[in-house]
Amino acid sequence: MKEIYLAGGCFWGTEHYLKQIRGVESTEVGYANGHGENPTYEEVYTDVTGFAECVKVVYDPDVLSLKKVVELYFHSIDPISLNQQGNDIGTRYRTGIYYTDESDRATIESVYRAVEEEMGATIVVELEPLRNFYPAEEYHQDYLDKNPQGYCHLPLHLFEYARKANS
């Protein structure tokens, strides 16, 4: 198994989207690349801690390539929107890809270049090594499974797209 950490705005919808993809073995929402230890949602919400709402994605590289994971991630975000996805605004909602294996960087960069070329604009998605990750509180985990009518910044058709994207 391999892992990658993806920040795509509110982690509820991002997690729900990513877990639909065949080859994703598990997801966990949390807080990444900020300052301090074991932040709470309330602390992260202040935008003072520097943490991003993020999803830890564990995937099977024999079923799902890193390139495909990153391409599908870009399909779910607005990569030129700084610190905002949908109605969610603040540094905690920034977009970012945080890797744990330095050899993954070249693959991620190739997708970045392709997205920039396709958009004709500079993207603002962070690309950094993962410095830290703290799991979010239990009520945030699998939030949209527990609360099917809960808030989500992603359009519903994306979930169906994700289910079919790696078939």
C-alpha cells in the first residue's frame, strides 16, 4: 500500500469523493502541515495554526496509480483558487498535495504541469513533503456516510464520476 495526503477544501466532501475511487483502501480526515501538536477542529478553524483540512489516502498501487489519484484529485478542486474551495474560505481550506515518498514528487509535478497547461494559468495547489498530520475528531471521520444530508462543497455528480473513473 502507498499513501498520499490531499487537501481539497472541506475534508468531508474530499474524503467522500476519494473513497469512491476503486483502489483507495482507506481514508482518514485530519489536519496537515501546520504548527503545534494535536490541534482541535476549533483551533484549526481560527486559521492561526497553519493546518490544512486534509485527507490521508491509502491506496493499492497495483489497482490505482499515483498519477491517476492526483488527476482525480485535480478533477475535484479549483486549482487556481487560493485558500477557498466553494463557499469555504480560509487557509485551512487551501489545496495541497503532501507526499511521504520523495520519489512521488516527479509524478505529481508532471500532473501539475499538465493541469497548468490545460488551464493556461498558474495553479496555487501546494506541493510539499508531509511535515505532520493529526487525525481529526471521530465525528469528522466518514462524515457524509454518517450524515448523508450534511454539507458538502462538491457537486453530487463528482461522487458518481469517482466511482466510474478507475473501473
